[in-house]
Amino acid sequence: MKPQKSFVNWFRASLPYIHAHRNKTFVISFGGEAVLADDFDHHVHDFALLNSLGIRLVLVHGIRPQIDQRLVKLNIPARFYKHLRITDSVALQCAKEAAGLVRVEIEALLSMGLASSPMAGAKIKVASGNFVTAKPLGVIDGIDYCYTGEVRRVDSAAIHQQLDQNNIVLISPVGYSPSGEVFNLSAEQVATAVSIALKAEKLVLLTEQSCCNPDNGEQIQQMTTFEADAFLQRHPDISTSISLPLKAAIQSCQSGIDRVHLINRAIDGALLLELFSRDGIGTLISTTAFEEVRSATLNDIGGILELIKPLEQQGKLAKRSREKLEMGIADYIVIERDGLIIGCIALQPDVKSRSGVVAGLAVHPDYQGASRGNRLLEYVYRKAKELKLKKLFVLSTQTMHWFIERGFLPTEINDLPDKLKVLYNPQRNSKVLFKTLD
């Protein structure tokens, strides 16, 4: 029964995301390395699955290794400057051949619905075309980039028209000028320009490795655009397989894309784990923090009740009705993580006595052990100082030692100010602690 229960729990947890992603536009970019990999059919299966769930999907593929392979056969060295290919006439011909072959391979895999898979027989329509107008990059630092170009315009109306027909749109890193010239483009730049032009809800970049901190090797789960920019400045020698996607993510977020995800494409099912689980498996880039501590609003009442209900049943917290919570919502502070309330605390002040009661501290079981309780308490301290409170009290039945470890001391009920004494329930027989603020 454990595997069944695990599946049921996962499926229930994914439902909010299935609902939230439906009819939203996602741009997914992946390099030519992914296309050459043995497990590329797994990614195509996941693309088909996203399409079946009602996600408006735009795929942007790369062709760098495919171009290199053709140049090797011609015994011509690949030339790069500042991580961009110098595309002469021979390299351009290789780019055209690579783009055409890769596009046809991806279309074929999607069109057949992936035989011998759960998506077998799925009628998936794929559309591609000259959606990107380009211009030459020109001469930089004396280097003529020849037929290497940059995006000039994206035909967003034509792409939306295809998406409205439930087609997956497939875009190659090749652009066309009004005069009929063809330019080799950066896949990351194309994906960025397309996501901005479409006002996509998400840009997903499938990378060749996880985004890790070089100082300790640990994967970075989330960064704001400010933090990502500072990260790149601190680590100028980081691999281009991470620096280029990060730069694309920063530009996209600064141009209005809410969320950009960097996902290691080598992890099987990484795309689904990132999009349909709360903590994901990749690195999220956004303009604002993914998790924040803030004052509660009426919209948070449902989340707070769901969070504290188990603790009320265990007797760790006093029971609160929805009506009581609504009346005192201004006292509450919450931690919100991607729309979920994972922590809360309340400060019930008595300005006259310059004191207050700390109550309702709760942290979701899945997010304990990461100092979130301390963050909530620190927020209470700041709020208390703003109100010019000098003393805080805690009424606790089972968490006394947690507060004692943070400087609270035992005291008696009679030490509570009269206005705060009404909060004491003799039936719960709570211990009373206090702390004097500096």
C-alpha cells in the first residue's frame, strides 16, 4: 500500500499545478546536446504530456554540437569569440543542415506520439516556421561575425495563432532578414526573445548541469535576478553551460517573465518534478523572492487554518475559529512559499502596557529544521519595536523550551497585563514566559 499511498499523495499535491498551468504559455529551451542524448525521447514524452495537460508549449532547440560535427567532417575548425560562433558561409551551410535535420527529428518524435509509451497514439500537432526575424550581429572588437545574427523581431501573433489551435510550436535558432538572408542565432537568445514577445508565464531552460555554488558544490534552489547577477560577478569563470542560461534568465525576468527555471536535463523526469511539485528539482530565477515573510491578509486565512489545524488537534495550539482569525488577521505574520502558507505566528499587542503576546507559532512539517521559526520570531521582534513594545509574553503548553532557548524566561499569570490576561485559558494550563526587548 505504501507505493499506492505515495502516488496518491503526489497526485493530490500536483493538482494545484495542473490547474494553474492549464492554458498558460511555457517556452522550453534545450541544447543540441539534449537532442543527441540517448534519453531524448524521455524529454519528448514529457513535452507531449505537458501539451496533453493544456499547456501552450513553445520549444526552442539548439544545434551547436550538430554544427561542430559537420565542420569536423569538412576538416574546418569551429571559430568562437566571447562564446558566440563566427558563422562564415561554410558554417552557415552547416547550421542550415543541422537546423533542418534536428527540427524534422523532433517533429517526427512528437507527431508519432511516442510509440510504446503512455502517449502512444496521441494526436500531437507540431508547427514551425519563420517566426523570428534577425539581423547581423556585425563587427565587435574588430571581429566580423559574418552570418551570426541576433533577434530583431518575433512574430508573436503567428505563434499565438498556432498555440490557439493546440499546436506545439517548434523554433530553430535560425532567423531570416526581410531581404532573405539567413542568420545563425543563439538558442538562449531566441528562447529569451520568444518568451518576452509572447509574455509567457514561464521560461524553462534545460541545462547540461545543475546550477551549483562553486564554493560548496551545493545546488542553488532559488535566486532573485539581483542575486543571480551578483553570483555571475563573483564567479566569472563559471561554465558557459550555466552562465549563458543565467544571463538569459536575468534578461527574461527583467522584461516581465515571472519565473525562469534552470533544470538539469540529465535527470529523468526533471521537467515534471520542477513544474508539478512545490520544491521542484532545478533552480528558480525570479524578480522577487520565492519564499517571503510578510504580514498576513484575509486571503491567507484558509492557508493558516490548514497549517494550524493539526497542531490544534494535538493540543499544541489553542483552537481558533475562522471568525476569530478574520477579526485578528492584522496580528498574524506568515511565511509564503510559492503560494503555500508554510509558517505563521501572531503578535497580539497591548500598546497601553507596551507589551504583547506571541501566539500561533506553526511551521509546516515538510519545512521544519531550516530556521523558519527563528525568521518568524525575528519578524515579531521588529514589529514589536515598531509598536514600541518593551515586553513579550508567550503562553505555551508544549514548546516552552524552544522559547527558553531564545531568551524567554518563566513568569506567572499575574504578571500579564490585564488586557492580555483574557487570552489565558485556565483549562489549557499554559506556562507563561516573557522576554524584555532592548
